[in-house]
Amino acid sequence: MASAPAGQPPPEAWVTRYDGPASWTDVAEAVVVSPGGDRDYVTGVSTQRPARCDEHGYRFSWAYATIAYDAGTGEEIWVDRYRGPGRGADHANDLALSPDGGALYVTGGSGGEGTGKDYATVAYEAATGARLWVSRYDGPTSGLDSARSVAVAADGARVFVTGWSADGEPASGSRNLDHATIASDARTGEELWVARYAGPTGRDHAFEVDVDPDARTVFVTG
């Protein structure tokens, strides 16, 4: 690739666009590059079908959309769309790769069946896009639960997600939210532990999780 003149941005290597099945709103939220630099992975939200109006007003149907690209050419390698059992508002917010690049983990908020919005984390075989497991978390009130960040331990054994989760009476909606952080077995998606943090007032939003190199301490901020 040709270099740019001093003070100028480098030329684009490639541009690729993804138009979901509804040809409606598609928004990428996060990107990660494979350890070898040969693939890019992107995730976000993609309209499953256009908005429709019923007695409750306009209703949307969204899905997670996760795409693998050839990092050298921008060629699409695979696409997977995940929809929760509620078939409603599924919004992927973050993704992370295992240290060896073999597994990809995508997390976000996903409509449940009678459980409101839940955390939903999807694990993929990074080479093919085959789903390895799906893990869902419904908070104590079956209210608004939305994962915002995912991290993988350096040894690849555990996956950590964080976000916000409704607490208190379900009728309170989004007014009472806690940080909720979950550790899962990276191979199976089995939940290992859940930690909830409630600040001095009612609304707590966690936005980022990370884990130290020896996987002894997990850090959450929001």
C-alpha cells in the first residue's frame, strides 16, 4: 500500500459494507483483529424486518449480526445473525477473541421469552462461524439486562461479561440498575459466578470489563 504524503491520512486499503435482510438500519458496534492479523471480526445490530405499527405503536425486530472479513482484502468470510427467544430487540455491543484466535465471543442485550431483555453471549468457532454455545442471563426482576463488554482470560479458560441489570420491583423499569458481571467457562458457556454492584443511588451502568494477565482479578468500570 502506498504511503501518504506527510501530514495526510493514508489511503484506504478497502471499504466493505453490510446490508442486512431488511435493507433497513444496520449499525456496527465493535471490531477485533485476529492474533495473526489475517482476519477482522465485526459485530453490532441489524434490522431483521422493518418497523411495523400495531396497537402498541411502532415495533422493531433486530438481530445480532457478526461478520468475519479477510483483513487483507475486505472479503466477507462468514456472517451469523443471532435472535433471542423473544424475537425482538437483540443488540450486540462487544466482542473478543480467545488468545489463540480460535474462538470468538459476542455479547449484548437480547429479548427473552417472558424475561424482558437479557444478557446474551454467543461463542463461535472463529474460522467457520459455527456456534459453540449461547449463554443467557436474566436478572432478579426479569427487567432490563444488557451486557456491554466482554473479555477473555489470558489462558483462554474463562470469559467475563459486564453491563447493567434491573434490580428492585419490575415496574421500576430502568430506574434501578446494578452493575452485573458474570464469569463463564469458555468451553461450555457454563455460568461460574455472578457479581452485582449497587451504588448509593438507583442507576448503575457498567461499560467495560478487563482481566489481569494471571486471571486473578477482574476490573469493571462504569
